[in-house]
Amino acid sequence: VIKAVGLPLYWKRPIYDAITNKKNVDVTQTEFCIWWRNMTSVANDEAARFIYALSGGKKDYLEREDFQSLCYDVIYTHPGLAFYHSATEFHPSYVDVVTTRIFWSANRSWTGRITAQELRKNDLLAQLRFLEKEDDINKETKYFSYEHFYVIYCKFWELDDDHDMLISKRDMLAHDEGALTPLVVNRMFSKAVVRGSRNEHLVEFIGLPEFAAFLMADEDKKNPTSVEYWFRICDLDGDGLVTLYEMEEMYGQVRDKLTLNKIDTMQFGDVACNLLDMIRPKNPNGFTLSDLKKCPLTYRFINSFTNWRKFFSQEINEGEKPVVRNDEGRELTEWERYCAEEYESLMEAEGDDQIDETHSVNLDEEDARNSFKDLL
């Protein structure tokens, strides 16, 4: 029926749920026609119809929970995820990661609500149509790739020592062998980078969705959303300007980390001068988000104040990384390169060691720890 009326295949479950009110009953022709007339009377293009379908016609925007039906339908009906059907305990995590990636790309306003206007400027609808034609789920690298999900999940699992699906500040400080400073971690736990209301009070834990957003931001600082993410981290008082005072405070902790590892580094004044020359902000006393988005080297600015390992690496390595392309000749993003490398490393580790507890992802019994590996 969905194909006959020209709608994308993976809208089918949300539409069925909208018509039946999520009850497992048959849909009659009359019921579908009533829904179709109601939908087309208020939704005139694909973006508006997508929102109508996923929200049940109740809203003119989409929130995280509105993507549940669609994501579960992809899990159960896309041929590329057939091996994953029986791993039901991990399905909510896949849905969390996919939904986070959708909002990361589409919700440019950071409101936590995706509008039709945002969808029209985004490629989500095109990628859903691409899923109809491509049986390999991993070739859709923007949202639904299982390999990308696996990398994010394993990185999360490494930090989640008690495996309660929550990460504390102490856990987060262990990421990448202590690459982050305490101030950066505190900012992550202050809700500064939460979509919707920017309530700055501290939270005790973050979950997989928040970690997924962080990892994408940390590994691909050339992405516009990543720049926005790190600007919110660095703008300590939330006034829309990263001042020299804020930069000095953040760099001080980066320098402390370098000193602890017996690495000599520049004084803050030299770092600030270099960044001012590189980015040339309109206001000599600080940097706006607009300043950072205009500079192709902004990732160097961000690393200088947030991740001492990446800062050290960029200081000793000159020049850009070589371009890497996929089989179709498209240049891979920094995020795609990271996931490809990490996934290969995880698979090699499984082959060499038959996977140890660090990369085990079963949350329950010890004798079931290899269930995730066995599905691959």
C-alpha cells in the first residue's frame, strides 16, 4: 500500500501505528483512505507528510520518541539487519544512537524538535529512500549504519565500568586515556550541550545518547554541529562569546595534563596569538560561533582547549590528513574514517582474542557475554 501511494517504504510502521493507534489490528481500505485524506489536506510536501506520519498528525514537529516506530521497523525489516533480530536487549541502544544521529544532523536549531523546514534542508528523507535500494545497512553511513552503532556502543561500554548504561564524570575522565580535562567533563555534565532548554545545573550521569553526541563531536570537529557543540562547551558563561579569560582557564587544564605527561608546551599568550591570527575574529577580545564556523582550521582551536592528546598531535604533525575515498569515489568525513578504523580494530581484536570482557556487550549473564560477537 505504501509503495502504491508513492511513500517511502520505511514510513510503513509509523503510518500503521498512526491509523491503528498502535494496536495490532488490520487496517481497512476505508480507514487508510480517511487517514490519507486527512494527511494530504494539511501536508503538502514530503517533509510535512513525514512529520504528520510520525507524529500521528498531532504535532508540526518531531521529538525523539516519534522515531521509535520507524527505527524498530528498520531493525526488523531491513535485510542488512536480519542477523540482529534476536539481539532484542540491544535494540533500544541502536534506536537511541540512530535517533541521536538524526537530531545531530537535522535539528539545526538545537530545540529538540525537528521541523518541516529543517527536514527540507536535510538529507534524512533521501537516506530513508536509499535504504529501500541498498541491502547493506553499512553503506548508509549518516544515520543507520550498524558498524557506526557498534563503534559507539563499544566505546561507551569501555567506560561504563558497572554496565548500568550510565557514565559518571569519573568514567568520562578515562576516555581516550584521560584526554579530556575536568573542566570539559564538567561542561558536558552541565547540560550545556543538551538540545532544548539550556538548563546549566549539573547532572550526575549521562547515557548512551549523550555519549554518542560527544563522540561524534570529538572525532569530527569539521562538522558544523560539532563546532556548535564545542562552542557551547567553551562558552563557560553562555554569553555567546568565548573570551580570552575563558580560553586561558581551559588551556590551563590542557597544559596541566601535558606537564603531567612531561610534555613541554607553549604559554597561553603564544597559543592565543596563533589562534587570533588564524581565525581573525571580529571582536579581538573573543570568538563568536560565526567566527569559528568561517574558519576551516577551527578544529585546531577546539583541540587547544578540550583534548590534550589531539592538541599535542596537531602540534607535532604538520599538514592535513590524506584524503580517503569510498568505493564510489566520495571523500570520507572524519567521522566515517574514525568508525572504519575503529570497527576494523574491534574485529581484529575479536579475531585475535575471541573478544574479552572489555568489548563484551551482554548486560546480563556471564555465560552470554559473547552473544553480540556471535551475531557478527
